[in-house]
Amino acid sequence: MAAAILARLIILLSFSAAPALADSLGIEWSGGETTVFQSGQNAFSLPLANIRPLTRREHVVGNSFFNRNWVVASGSPKARDGLGPLFNAHSCSACHLHDGRGKAPLAGGPATSLLFRLSLPGDTHNGAPHPHPTLGTQLSNHAIPGLKPEGRVEIDYEPVAGQFADQTPFELRKPVYKLILSHPYSTDTNSILLGPRLAPPVFGLGLLEAIPEAAINRFADPNDVNQDGISGRINRVWNHEKGVYQIGRFGWKANQPKLRQQIAAAFFHDIGITSSIVTGESLSEGPSIELASLPHGGTPEISDRIFQRVLRYQQTLAPPARRDWNQPNVRQGERFFRSARCDRCHLPELKTGRHPDLAELSFQTIRPFTDLLIHDLGPGLSDGRPDFQASGSEWRTAPLWGIGLTAAVNRNEFYLHDGRARTLSEAILWHGGEARFSRETYRNATQAERQDLIAFLKSL
């Protein structure tokens, strides 16, 4: 008993001193005390380094429901049934392999971890994208037995040639999408706004959720008051549970305010699983089928208890530490990163506030390289599909932590919201709009400077 009391006292003391300890850690500690030092295939799949025993148990259970397949209702594992009736994947990990990013399909190949958001011009009463009356807000390319998927998207790539200032050529690829609908979902596709979305990494989300709103407000400069050509904006989005507008933090366009809502929406749209947050069914109005005749996994299909464990799992996936951060070429690349103004959007350092549920996430100095704001990246990256206050060409600054481990974790290197970029260099060269200065600084740099910048990014 005395040993147990002493252990709890040590834990409490360690968290009470967290602000001072977190501030003393070096730049390699990407997630403060939560950082894990792992660079292999499981680098994105480890719990917070400072995780408490109770939280770890919740993490382990959530991990199971994140990684294992959901099945059609009436299957034997009752806790995991309710798949569909329309869906994109059987599990969360089918798209977020090893908790990392998805893989963009080859030309003509199937899109497994690249999904497509749909909407019509205009918005709803709360500012959300206007759903298509038949297809809803996401194309489902799979269905349970007895139903047909809504359709598929054929993908091709057009080459875009260019060259650096030193005459070194490069080639980008521009995706071209063709929406093909199945009977009985066939409808005019000319007015449909199509938004491709590659599955992003899911580690470090709890830390990003713990960034105080006041800090995000300070980062914003929608009118470019400092005249640096960068005008990051907050995307204010609708919180369905609370019935209020809040700062968007998650998703490629920062269209989700809380991790709870992000996960509930993913369960519903991606797997067809209802929750107490997102109810109804993922069945379109197209087919004349009675919902009562379809297999059903209960109401809701994922219980609040299991949902909470999945939430804990995603809140407590740790960021990996930086590697080679003290190498001369990496340090030179970091100086170039700053001189090219990349750090104006990809902020090198943030601090979390007090997390209401998880002391492990509180008062951490973290280095995710994001400002959580939306920025206009120009027509080259526009999908033409607004999402709340984000225009078609505005995107949330993607966090860069762990980006150098993409190949090790996911065995691919596809970047940006649709995976068009096959290298970090291509991703930089697609940047326009507010990032045009950064792109042109990179394009006009020497080969050595470009290599140093890539070395820096791969150290993150």
C-alpha cells in the first residue's frame, strides 16, 4: 500500500512540474515529454512516453478497435458489427496504415486510402458544404452484400514540366478525376464539387487539441497586418454536440473542431458506423430499399464506451523524436527553411495548455510545425470545394513532425491533400498563393541548398 501511494505521489509531482521540465527539453523532443524515440515502421503507433497506467489500458483497447475490421451486422463479434451499408473501408487502419498516411493510387488504379468528398455549390444553414441529395457528402465505393457502391473515381495524371533556376529539370503530376456512378445512383455529375482527401497520419492529435484557442487566435493574420504576404485565417466550424461555432483544427481544411467529432464523422462516412454523435445511416436516397430490411448493428452501432477508447487511442499516439537534428547539412537546411519563410505557416514551436482529461498532454512544448490555420495555396492546389469558411484553394497548414519517417512507416512517399506529390521537393513546388515566395526561393536555390532543405525536412 505504501509503495502504491508513493508511486502515485511521484506521478503527481512529475505532472505538477511539467511546464519547467517540458521547456528544458531539446528540439529533438517533438512532443515534449510525450515524445517517443522510434524510427522504424511502428514510429507512429506508440503511446505517449509519459502515459499513465489507466490511460494506457484505454489506449490498448482503443488500438484494437482502430485496427481490426468491422463486420456486417449479425456477425458473431457483436461489439464490431454494423459495417455499412455503404462505406470506404472495413477499419480505420485500412486507410491509416500503421497510424500513418495513405497511399495515392497509380493512374487507373483503385483508391483505397484516397476518398472523395462531394457537395453542391452553396452551403447549409450552419455553413457546412451543401450535400448532394442522392450521394450525400462522401462517395462510398463499397457496400454490404445486396447493395451496390455509389461509384468510383477514375484517376489519371498529367505531367507538368518545370525547371529550377540552375536549369535542372523537374516534373510534377497533376491529377485528373472522372466520377463514375453506379446504377441506381446515376445522376448529373456536372454540378458536383469533388474533393480528394488522402488519409493523413493520426499521431499527436491530442497535443494539437490541447493548443489553447487564444494561441491560435494570436497566430491568425487574415488581413496581413504585418505585410509579409501571409494571411492565415481561422476556419470557424460547427460543433454538432454543443451547437456552437468553434475553431477548426482537424482535417485538410480544418473543418472539424474537436477530435470527438472528427472520429465520429470518420466512423460514419468511412466505415458506415453510427455513434451517439452521428446518427442515421450512410445509405443514400438513390436506391429504393427499406432501412428496416438491412442488417443493423444497434443504436448506436459503436457504444459510447468503445468510442471513448478509440478517442483515447488517437489522443495518446505519440509524436516521434527528430533524428540527425545536429548534423551540419540539417542545420543549414533549417536556416534555409526560415529564410524562405516556411516557418511563417509551419510554426516550429507551440505550447499546449491544460488538457481537461489527460495530464500527460498538458503544458508541453511541442514542435509540430503547423499554425492550425487555413492558407490560400493558389489555384494549382485548389479543389474548388469550399468547406465552411475555407475556400477551394485554402488548406490547413499540414503538421510536418514525423514527415521524414513516411517511407519507413508507410513504404511510400505521397504528399499533399491528394497525394499528387511523390517527393518532398514536388510538394514544395506545388505551393503557390501565400507560399509563392517560399516556393520561388526554393526553385531559385542552388542544388546544395535544396538538398539541405530536404535533409532538414527528413529530420523532422
